[in-house]
Amino acid sequence: MDEQIELLRKILDTLTLIAEPQIAQRDEKLRNALLEIVGKGQLKIRAASLMDGNRTQSIIAKEAGIDAGGLSRLIKALRDKGLINSDDKPPKMTIPLSPNFWAELEKQNGR
């Protein structure tokens, strides 16, 4: 069973990578809002990257190295822009982000 789940995750990752240009076009407005909120701060980038619905805010804060207040403000700003659903307790992005999303964004913006 675990092998099947792992295989399905690999298939999903591959399909997401292949579909990335179409996803980016569809989600351009939300991605721009994400970039505006997160900015260039590495702590916020790490925290946003961890918002997959599997981690609580306290775990995200610890793993990202961001303080709890900063994380709460980040999550509020993301919710206000519709990037996280209001009912998501472990925060989860409403748009899919490929594993290399932030690196590609940096490359595009010359960071």
C-alpha cells in the first residue's frame, strides 16, 4: 500500500511539472499576489513552501525559523488574498506550487 501511494505521489509530481506552464498561466494573478505578500524574505518563502496542509502553524514556524507572530501575519495576509482557505487549520495553499516554484521565480525576476 505504501509503495502504491509513493508511486502515485511521483506520478502527481511528474504531471505537475509537465503542466507547470499551463498552471502558471491560470494562476498568474494569485501567484503575483503570493509574490507581493512573501517578497524576498527567505523565512517567509520557507514558511509558505511548508503550507501543504500537513503541518500546523507551530510546526511551520519551527521548521521555517520564523517567529509565531510573523507567521500569523503571513497566514492572515495569504487568507485575505484567497491563497489559503479560511477553514484550513493546517494552512494549505489554494494554488499548486511546483517543487521548484521559488527557484524559477528567482530566476525570472533576476534575484
